[in-house]
Amino acid sequence: MEPQLQLKRIAAAITFVVAASTTVYAQSSGKLMGTITNSKTGETITGVTIRVIGTSRGGSSDVSGKYSIPALPAGKYTVEYAYIGYATKQITEVEIKSDDMTNLDIVLDNSGGNVLDQVVVTGSFKKESIGALYAQQKNSALISDGISSEQIRRSPDKNTSEALRRVSGTTIQDNKFVIVRGLSDRYNVAMMDGSVLPSTEANRRAFSFDIIPSNLIDKITISKTATPDLPADFAGGAVQITTKDIPDKDFVSFGVGYGYNTASTFKDFSQTKKNFQNYLGFDDGSNKLAKNFPARETIQAGLSGKWNRLVLKSLPNDYAVQNKSALPSQTYQFSLGKVKQYENNNRFGALFSVNYRNSQNILSDLKREWYQYDYNDNVYKFSTNLGALANFAYSFGKNKITWKNLYNRTYDNNYLERTGTDKSRLGDNKLFAYDILQKSLFKSTLEGEHALSEKNDKLKWTASWSNIGNSQPNQTKINYRRDLDVDPSVPYLADVSGVGKNNARLFSNMNENIFSGEASYSRPMSFLDAPSTVKFGAGTQYRKRNFDARFVGAEINTLTVDPDEIRRVTALPPEQLFSTDLINKNYYKFNEIVGSGDLYNANSLTSFGYAMLDQKFDDKFRVVYGLRVENYNVKINSNDVDNQNKIREVVNDKKFDLLPSVNFTYSIDSKMNLRASYYRTLARPELRELAPFQFYDYENLGMVSGNVNLRRSSINNADLRFEIYPTAGEILSVSAFYKQFKDAIEPLRDDLNSTVDVSYFNTPKASLYGVELEARKNLSFVGDNDFFKNTIAYLNLSLVHSKVENPTDRDYIEKTRPMVGQSPYVINAGLQHSALDNKLSVNILYNRIGKRIAQAGSIRFTSAYEAPRNVLDAQIGYKVFNKKGEIKFNAGDILNNAVNVYFDNKTQNKPNETLYKYKMGANYSLSFNYTF
């Protein structure tokens, strides 16, 4: 409780300092800002001259097409936008409000490249705002969906994962992982500020989107088809996040929030001792191996009695469990933005943000009833997340340089108690598992954008470095056992006769660095009598990973300890089982299990280049086509226990791929598009999936190992989409898509031997096809009143069929099946309502994903399926203090349907078996945010 109180005092101190040091003055001026784009292609225009008629104020658009005119006196103006080769545009009724920002995006017309600078087009503010939004929706070069900073600002979303729920065709899993069109996260790629984000997870390809605050996002775009300038390593969607660089105005904001979970909060919570560092996301180092811990070779050569005792006593041994009440979840956020605009229209901006989250959750009565197991688990999860963001940008003339930085750290401390039977060993078991996992991510990106001439040709470049850390210090498993059907008074005895699945400690550490760079050049031109833009680019990415795992433990010395004394000692609870007194009496001997893959280093080098052409014909036809080439080389070197533990190369795979794509758009009229596309993409195995490292997953009761023979997947994709934009911000679209996979990568329940393990394999052939319906519509057609005018309904429905042909290397139970992770249907629906001059916002969201395979079956077990769940969320936000503050109430997973993963045994005419089943509890939270 003391660390929690210290955190609350810190948060209160920050709030007081900010409030005391920030004085808000009544202002009589505002700011005009926006982005200027080409009405035909959607490209931004650099160097547009902006003039506020009747004043001496004005400016010009920067290299990103953005403009900003600060300190305009409150009132209504006519604003003029002029650029050589484009029709000059004057916008009337532009209202500037005191102490507020007016956003006005502009589209300029060059009418197929003809010089129209003598023509002046006049329009109103309202009409131009709607027209700009139309242009943004219709001018996308590919099939994509997204959400802008303005839409995010009007929503109660506090992080990126919540904002992604509002993007068509996406589903958020575990409140942080994204699923596009029902395809699992391994088939999606995450990008931020132009470079690929590394995976935040140790054993899967996935990015945790809940670590990025929503108020720092400029836009999110999910591309469902590919163009040559996108990474090739995806089949579902490319999630592109752009964070803000130069803020719209100076600001200071803070937020606090507390949450209640119906299954956890204020319930009995069992945990090991915590300290202040744990609440900040750090371990104090007491759970790590000692710095002078003996190497593998030293241990294999044999330890003396003295060294045996010293090594055992150096191991962490605090397994005392405290029983407390689970506290409410806590969230704190602080952001600061500064912008300086100079007289020559140069601008410098800086953004800083720190966010903190702590939660204590309980998974009670988690069932595992399959094979010979009948277990009941209680899991206690203590989790801390600490994140920071720092962005800097300088825009000068026709140039812009940005430096963006992201840091995130998580600390998870899990404690598990398991009871039940294992009939294969005729045992009644009690398992105690202690598991600490620390993850860190740092990403730094330097990028530049330069307009090289009046023809709007641009050079862009990006350089990025990421560091990923993953540490698992002292994961401990201690199993107590007694025979089945014995007198209840018979004690459970610790299974410490050897080091293995039931008695082991895992110390692992992974560190990875990723270096990447890219440069591209684009130039507007006329080709085949059509206005066109040609773009060339090239880049590279280098990954280097080091991994080291030690499986160690203490086993009872059966040769020197009396059997009666062994029974007495092994009946002791975990906190007394490995006491210093017993070690000094030589009751235990140290042992280490060494396996191939426990120590490995890996590196991969991806080099790529692309060329693409974007052409517009007769204001109706647009085609974006080109070629991307990628050369990929991955190497893994691992220890080999069969060769004196020497390091040897186990993977050296090289691939060169040609990846064509074409995206065709036909504008039927101003409100309708017909799109078609073909593209070829890839899915490469993750380093963890390739590495020969093997470990026992005590939660899922099986070994997990990589496969050095995995091959990358090759995917041919085709899409067709018809879309209607009834009014700005509304859409009705129908899409059809087809994907053909060669060597799809999937997790497999490898059950050839007596153990039931999980590995990864390639399925030689797989195909997927489906349809997607999207509708977003204002309900004003229902009734002519404010309620319906301010309510938006949306629906996204995906129906997908996939088919996998299993390999012929063994007699699989299922010759064909759906793809792992592929849902046959996905339903996303919701209502958004605003009232009281946008002070009140209400959002209701519903999601359901169809039955999907979690693990592919083999010869003894059928595939394990995850059953559908109905997920209902609600959000209510109310702005206070002149809209500078907002109170938010969130209700998540209100229906609290069980998570149920089971073996579907209908084809074998026997009952289904439960791999695991539990309820997470519904979540309710209340938060307050204020911006100065």
C-alpha cells in the first residue's frame, strides 16, 4: 500500500505544480490552420500562398502541405489560397474564435495540369470543409480505412488500441492487439512514423497498441491492399500510425483514472512481496542470477560441496505469499506541447508525454480439462506499464526535420496456484508457479522531408533505431504430488527428486537492436497525356538479437538424506522448502538442464527498392502500379549440446522476391468509387519461431519450440470494392477479397511423441476468400431532431472462408481445415452520439468474432478452437471547464462472456475437451483529463 500512496503523492504534486505554474489568460485572438492537397490525387502541396483578405496576415504551406496563421483577431474573414498552375481559391465566412483553433483543409484544382492561376474559385467555409473531407476519403490510392486526429479528439479514447476500434474491419484482442479482416496479428504489420514497429511480445509477432496515448496521434491509416512503398510483410493490413510533431498550440495536459474489475478488484489477491520499483515497472535485481554465477561449462565439469552450497544460496528464494485485496487499476498521464512560429513562417515544435498504468487482476477457476488433465487454476496478475514519448520538429522553408522517440516498459508479476489430477501419472497435484516478465521498447526515428523545386517534387528520408529487451528472471515452478484416491490426511510432497517440468527455475534474457533507413523521391509529371506522379525509393533494415536462457534448480540429495527426512522436508511449503539451513546440511544438490537453443544469436538483413507510378485519366480513372523488390537474409547461430555445447549455424536462409502491385480506381461520380487491386506480399517467420530454443509452458502443459526449417510464406492477393460516400464522414462499401498462401506459417500441436508439444510449421497450400460490408451513417434520416442529427451508426461485417491442406508427412486427423486464427465472421457495430454542443459524447460498441483455430491439430488431437464471445463496450465523456477538462466513464466487456478454447472432437465422435476456460470480468473505469 505504501508504494501506491507514494505514487498518488507524486501525481498530486505534478498536478499542483502544473496548476500553479500555468496561468490561462482570456484571449481575443485565435489560429487558422489546415492542410492543402491536390483535388485529384490527394497529394499535399508545398508553397501555397495564404492571404487573409483585408489584413496584412498570411503565410504559406510547408513541405507537408500544412499551414498555420496564429494570432488572428476574433471575427469572420475571407481567406485566399494561391499557387502557380492551380486555380486560386477564396473561402468566405471563415470564423476565428477567441482562444480557439479553426481548422480549414483546402483542396486545389489544377484541372489535369492546365494553368488556371488566373481563375478564382469562391466557396464557403462549410462547403470547403465538407469538400476537403470528401477528397480525403475518395483520393486514397488503395483500399484503406482510417481515423484522423480530429475524430480522435472528439472521442473518449485514451490510447491507440481504443481508437483502432473505430476503424472499419479491425478488431482489438486482449485490449491491445489488432486483427484485420479476421486474420491473426501475425499477418499484420505495424508502422509508426514511417518505419516498422518491432514486436512487443516475446513469443509472437504482435504490437501492443495500448502503449501510445491517443492525444498524440495525428492519424491512423490501415491499408488493406499494398502499394510498392509499403512493407511487403503483411496480408491482413498495414497499420500506420503517425504521431504529431509540431503541436497546434502550446498546451499542458494531465489525466488520472481508476478502474474496477468485477472479477478482481477488492477480492483476495495473492502475491509475492512488491517494492516501489515494481510499481514503476522495474525489478530491483534481487531475482536475477548473481553476476559471478558459474558458466554452463563450469557446472557440467562438476561443483565441489562448497561451491554447490554457494550456488544454491545465491538463487532467489523468497516464495512467501501475501494475501491482500486487489486494488483498483490506476492510470496517470501527463503531456506537454510547445510551438514557436517565427516571422518567416518557420516553426519549431516539441511534444512530451509520460503515461503510467498499474493493474491487479485475478483469473479464478480457470479450467483445464483435456487428455489426462483435470486442473483448476487461480492466477494473480500484477502488471505495471510505464511509457514516454518525445517528439521534436523544425519546419523551415520547403524543408522539415523531425526527431521522434518512444519508450515503453512493462513489468508483469504472475502467481499461479493449480490443483487437480494428472491421470497419466496417477497423481493428485498442487502446482505453485512464480513468473516475472519484464519488457522494454525504445524507438528513435529521425526523418526529413524536402520540396526540391516549384514542381512539388519531394525527397523524403528516414533513419530509425529500436531496442527491445525481454527478461524473465527466476520463473519458478514447484509441484506437490500425492497418489490418487488416498486418505485426505496424506500430505502432498514436493516433486524435487530432479530438475524438470515440475521443479525448475528459468532465467532468460533477450536483447534486440533494429537499425533501418529509407529514402524516396517523388515527382509530379505528365505521362501518356495524364497527370502522374512517379516515385522511387530504397532502404534497408538490420536486426540483431542475443538470447540466453538458463534452466536450473535444486534437487533432493537422495543418496545422503534419510527417506523419512526426505518426506518431512518435501512436505514443507515453498517458502521453507529451499531454506539456507537445509542447503547448509547438504540436503540439496544443484543441477542445470542444458538444451540446444538455450543460447543463440540471430540477425537478419532486409534490403528493398521500389518504383511506382500514380496516374489519373479523364478525372475518372486512376491507376497506381509498380514493383517492389526485397532481398532477405536471416541467420541464427545456436549452442549444440551434442557437440560440446559449441555454437553452430542452424539457419541461413536467403530470399529474393519480386512483388508487383496494381490499384485501380474508377470514379463513377462525385460520391461513388469502384476499386480493384492485385498485389503480392509475404509473411516471414519470426526469429523466435525459427530458433531451436525449447521451454515448458506450464500454463498450457506442453513444450514450445521453434522450427529451423520454417520457410517464408508467399501470398497472392486480389480485392474488389464498391464505395459510396452519401455525405462527408459517411460511407457504404462492399468488398470482396481473395488470398492464396503458399507455405503459410501456423502453430501446430506436435503430438507425435507421448508429450503434447507446440511448434510451428508450413502448410503447403492455403486459400482464403471473403466479403466485407461497411456502413457509417448519420441517423438524421430517421427523424428531424437534434438527437438523430448527432448520432452516427456504423457496422462492419466480414464473412470469410479459408481452407488449408495439411502436409502429407503424417496421418493428420484433419486433412483440410480453416487457417489458424482465421474467423469465419467478424461483426463490429456501434453508435456514436454527441449532445450539448459536443460536451457530451456517448459510444456503444459491439464485437463478435466467429469460432477460430488457436492451435492446429495433428495425429492424436484435433485442432483447438476459440469459441465466439460477445463483447459489449460503452463510453461516456463529458467536457467541463469550458471544454478544457473531460470526465470519462468506460465500461468494457460488459457481458463478461467466458474465454473458451477447446478441442472440437465431433469428427471423432467423442465429447469436446477444454484446453482452457475462464472469465476475465467486466471493467469499469472513471477518468479525468484537463488541458491548460
